[in-house]
Amino acid sequence: MEKVEEKVNRLETAFEEFTRTVGLEFNKVYNAIMLSHMNYEKISQDIVQLGNRIESTRELLDNFIKESEKQRQEDRQKFNEFKDEMREEHRKMNRQWGELANKMGTIVEDIIYPATRPVLEKYFNCELETTMMNITRKKDGIKDEFDVIAVSADKVFLIEVKSTMRQQYVDDFKNKKLERFRFLFSEYNDKTLVPILATLRYEDSMLAYVTKNNIYAMAYREWDYMDILNFDKIMI
């Protein structure tokens, strides 16, 4: 199939020839009219030839436009097919990566922690001053470990990570973990505490339960990227 660039060059050449020819033909017609011994038959022939050239150029332009539009549609379809293939490959890679991290027990280090800053800064419109991972603290005989802590000017984010989310984990996080965090990290008591439960993916029923308990749910969105799935439904 002829390339678009070649079609454009051919069209430009045709228009240049058309412009030159039109000028010559009109000059011929004008000169003939100005002559006292004008040849009406010749003038008529010139006008017919000029009309034929105009029609030929118009047809060339119409064909070029139709072929160009067809080529654009074919290119757009190929691009969309390629984009869909790449998206599916990206999802597959994320799924495999998540499963591997889950098996190796490195889900926090490999998936959740790297996503913490971009996700939180995007949704909460803040700049994180500090991010910490796998922090253990003991105070007055009370000890606990926290997966991810992130701090901004007016908020402190507590992210608890589970390979598979269960109702018991949600209850323990809400009723025990948050209270222990406030006690062990009392230096952040002047900030709003934002609770987040993170996992690879949420079942609909579990997502509803986390939302019901006013906790943010962080997970893959369709295996495309890490996201907060219920942001608009939580009131903190």
C-alpha cells in the first residue's frame, strides 16, 4: 500500500500542476476574449479542458482523503490492539509479582511500601515528611510492630498489610492496633490518624466490611496499579 508521505507528495505535485495549468488556461481565455478576432470554439474547448482538469484534481483529492482516513482507522485499530495487549501483559506481570512477594513474605517491602508515597500524596494532597517500614516499639510493657508509618504535616498514616484480608484482621486493626499505635507513638497524637488496610486484592464482601468500619482499603485496582479502592466512602 502506498505510504501516506508518498500520497502527500503526489497530492502536492498535482496541486502545483493544477495551479500552473489553471493560470495558463485562464490567461488563454482572457487573451482570447481581448482579441477582436476571438475564436469562440477555441475558448469553449479551453473552458472544457479547464473543467476536466479541475474535476480530475478534485477526484484525486477525494481519493487521497478517503485513503488517508482508512489508513488512520487501521493504524488506530492496531494501536488499540497493541495497547490492550500491553495492558494485559502488565496485569499478568503484577499478578505474578504479587504472588511471588506473597510467598516470600516480602509483600510490604516489594509492593506496599514503594507505593506508599505516590498513593498517599495523590489522594490526600499532602507531602510526606517521613515514611517508615517494619517498625517495632515497646513502651511500659506494651510492644507492637507496625508495617508502614507515613507522616505529613497534619496526618499520620498507619498501614497494616495482610496477604489475604479477613474480618478478624479488620476487627483487630480497628479495636487494638490503632489504640496501641496511639499509645506507642504518642508524639503523633496532635495529628489526624489515617488507618489503611492493604493487601493484594479485595473481595467485594471484604471491601464492603472494611469500608463499613471507616478504614481505607489499599490494593491493586484490576491488577493495573496500587490504589485506594474506597477513598470517596471514608470519613476521617
